[in-house]
Amino acid sequence: ALQFLRIMGHRKVERNIITFSAAISACQKGGEWEKALQVFELAVHSSVEPNIITVNAAISACEKGGEWEKALQLLRMASQSCLEVSVISCSAAISACEKHTERE
């Protein structure tokens, strides 16, 4: 997914919030939380304004990877960016924290 987005950029094919959200979701479903965050960062650096769907996909990727701190950072960033944080956002972040607690 990340490679596909890079190719789109090199070929001057428009990348938008939908393509970035889909790529983050694909990485999340594949258990690739690090790549999901790379795609999220690529979106931000490409001047694509993340929406709550994009943030939720990134939080869910962190949750699956057990990256509770990164999940909370994304949740905080969404709140500070005046995005309307949803039940999905909070549930994924809580689940990430819960998984961390279970490991200890």
C-alpha cells in the first residue's frame, strides 16, 4: 500500500484522503502498524488533511500492534486538530491500552 502511494506521487496521480485512508486500513488489516503510521505521516507531509476516518484507521493499526502510546498520541492529535473524536477512536485507543495491560 505504501509503495503504491509513492508510485502514485511519482506519476503525479492525485492522492487524496480516500486513497490514504484505504492504504492505512490495508496496512492495519495486514498487521503492519508501522507502515500504517508511515502512510499517515506521508498524508500529512503531502498536505492532505487527515479526517477522523484516517485517524481511526491509524489508531486501529496501533491497537493491533499493541502500540498504546502511539494510539493515545493519535487520539490526542485528533482532539487538538478539532476533529470530532468518535466512539471508534476511543474504543480502539482503550483496546490498545487494555492489550498493553494484559501483557504485563
